[in-house]
Amino acid sequence: MQNIDKLDLFKWDQFFVENSYVTGFYISTDDLKLHSSITSECQLTNLPHLERWYRHINSIKNSPDKIQLSRQMDMKMEDLNLKDDTKPTEDVVDPWTVTASSNQGIDYNKLIDRFGSSPITPELVERFEKVTGKPAHQFLKRGIFFSHLDLERILSLAEQGRSFYLYTGRGPSADAMHMGHMVPFIMTKWLQEVFDVPLVIQLTDDEKYLWKDLTLDQCNKMAFENAKDIIACGFDVNKTFIFSDLDIRGKDFYSNVLKVQKHVTFNQVKGIFGFDDSSSIGKIMFPGVQAAPAFSSSFREIFGGSEKVPCLIPCAIDQDPYFRMTRDVAPRISYEKPALLHSIFFPSLQGASSKMSSSDHNSSILLTDTANQIKKKINKYAFSGGQASAEEQREKGADVSVDVSCMYLRFFLWTYLI
């Protein structure tokens, strides 16, 4: 492909208003060809959608972990100029696995480039305060929520006095939630308070049945138990709808599930989620279930069947693939794209190289743990930034950047400043 002129660049900018890639839902050789035809990022001034796509493709091309990416892109290794001795060294982030390549934790700046989102800047935090008339939440000020898609549009709606709604969720995998699960719910509660908007909370017990060796009754029971923890956050009872996928009934919700499923191909979900020929058909169809609550017409009892109420989704960034698919398919079924607000991961007791997990009680602090149990877990399992000896500790001091206890203070100590 030859270098393209300004008119063609403008057409591509309009194309990427509703599309993430040149073809389909994942990167292909067509993206690399278009990328190579753009001589520099300077050409993209005043073309924000094309610039977002360009930065996203650029970050992938420059990634050292091209072996793994080549599988996700359904491309040959030679298309990315790989060398035989290339070894995966990148962070792994998807809806089921979060692993950092170092004790420093996930490189979130790289994730912003890789996922094509935008950072939450100090200017955006200031705008939050102007729109709400209240101090910004500490999660925004401290970078706990660090990335977004279309958040400016939501703030513009609030400035105009127009409403939107919030959507978040929980995949129940144990009877008790842990501290990391609380991060999106704490943020969502604040958003509901300052904007005074409706909220829907999806409990994906069906997802856990499909991915875990559990019975349907076990998954549904865990969803019920998790709902108790969620309710305890103190959401507005008159504006909050909590539902289990196994329990919800209704034509409107299922109609939207079907619309999404009809417009996303198996090849596309393979590229997005890494499914293969051995994946169950339940897993393949599930992304449509998680997408449906992002459309207001799924909840006639709340929105009267309206298809035009915008949605904001606060979530951990590992859930982005679901909603990237949702945003791509939305215009094809005549719905608005949901906006996203991404959080970082809450580190396990063993360090920031992995997130806290309910499946390992020694890596997590459960909401049902007593104060004495929490103290024992911190003392026994929490990764320390201290040195190997007292002498070395006096000489060098502790490395608080990898100390788990200090990381937890960043999340939950209200007077903590960074």
C-alpha cells in the first residue's frame, strides 16, 4: 500500500469511529499494511480516531512478545519479522489470566497502548470535580482507575443535565469475595452517588459454570452469597438492579444477547478470546451474555424499552476484551457504544506479579476473614520490600514499590498521599 493522502486519512478516521481494526475484531495483515502507509504520527493531527488506532498498532508492532501476539492475531510469525530466539517477556492480561513479567506489576502504560484506550489525566480528574461539584474519588487521584474509553462523552452528558446508567458485574467463584473484588464496586458506588444514576450489576454464575468444574446449583449459590457482599457496599436500593444470569428472565435481555451473537463470528471470538476448536459452544456464546447489559433496552422495567440511554462500565482492565467486542458490535445493531472506566489490579499477597484470587486463600484477603486472620496472612504471606538482613535494610532501606502492604495502603488508606 502506497502512502495515502489527507483525504484518505480523513476517511480512515471516520471508519475508526465505529471499528477497532481494518477487518473484523482483531489485528490482521491489513492493519499492518495501512500502518506502514502512514509515514509519521504527525500526519494524524486532528484525526483522533485514526491516531488511536495508529498508536494501538504501533505498540503491538514494537512489542517484544510477538510470538504470543502472532497467535492472537492469527498471523504468521514472519509477518512480524520475528527472530527464532524471541522469547515472550510481556505481561499476560486477559479475562482469565493476569501475570506480570516482574514484581513491579503490570505495565499499565503498555496496556493503554495495546488496548487503544486513553489515560485518565489530571485535567480529566479536574473535569470530574467541576461536573460533580465534589472532590474526585481517591481511586481517580491515585491512578487506581487509570484508563478509559469515551469518558468525556459521559461527562458531557452530565454537564448537559442528561442521564446515563452504570453497569458492572461479578463472576462468582467462591462464597466470599476478596478485597480486590471491592475496587470496582467502591468506585461504582461513588459514581452512583455523585451522578445520581441507575445501576445494573450482573452476576455471571453461568460463566463460572462454563469455565469451572462446578454444578449450576453451586454457581448460583455463590452468586447469592456474593450479592450479600455487594449489597453491603450501600448502593441506592431504589436505583440498583442486581441479577443472576441463571435467574433473569425476559424477552428484552435475551433479544439483545441474540443480536450480539448473530453479528459476531466464531473467527472473531477466537481472535478476541483465544477460543479454539476444543472450546465448548457455551464459552463461545457467553460473550453475548456479558455484552447485553451494556444496552439499556435489555431492561424494560428500568428504562421503559428505551434504546438510547448511554452506559458507563467501571471494571478491571482484564474485562476489556468483552467490552471491546461490545463497542464494535453496537453500531451494527443500532445501539450506542458503552463507555469504559478501567482499574488496575489488586495485587495478591505474594506480590504484584499476579492479582488476588479467590481460588487461593493464601493469596487473598477475604471479606469474611477476621481481623486476626488478616493479620496472620499479612505477616506470613505478604511480599515485603525489605532487605535480606537488618544491616542491608539500614544501608539501603526498603523498596516500597514492591512491598504489598504499601500497595494496599495506596488503595484503601484514605489519608494516604502519592
